[in-house]
Amino acid sequence: MYSAVSSIVKSLSECYHSFALCESCFWCASYFLKTCTDNENVVCPLCNKLVTFIPLEKNERYLINIEPKSGLELEFSKLK
């Protein structure tokens, strides 16, 4: 089991990491890409609109907060 998890973590660390966001319905996800051009023409699984990608560096993270009154809040920061 450990070797399977280790190989998944290793392969993910070799990928480009992006924050995927649908600007129509606000669906979002972490997205791992083999190359920096893999994100072309990706559609939202909920509304079928094109998804926007925000590239992240390997030492970056993001937090999502959704409030009824203020809406979607994203916070990007460096890992310590």
C-alpha cells in the first residue's frame, strides 16, 4: 500500500498544479497537468462552460471560503 501511495505522490509532484475555476457556476478544483498546455478547452462538469486555470507554484496553496452574503473568497499563499 505504501509503495502505491508513494508512486502517486511522486507522479503528482512532477505535474503542473493549477486551480481550476468555472466563472459561470463557480465550480472549482485542484487540477494536475502533465504539461502546461493540457488545460486547453477543459469544460466544467456542471455547466459545460470553459474552465479558467490559475497556475500555482509547487510551494503555493489556496484556501476557499464561501459565504452567502460575500460570495466566493480565495486566498493564495506560500507554503512555509
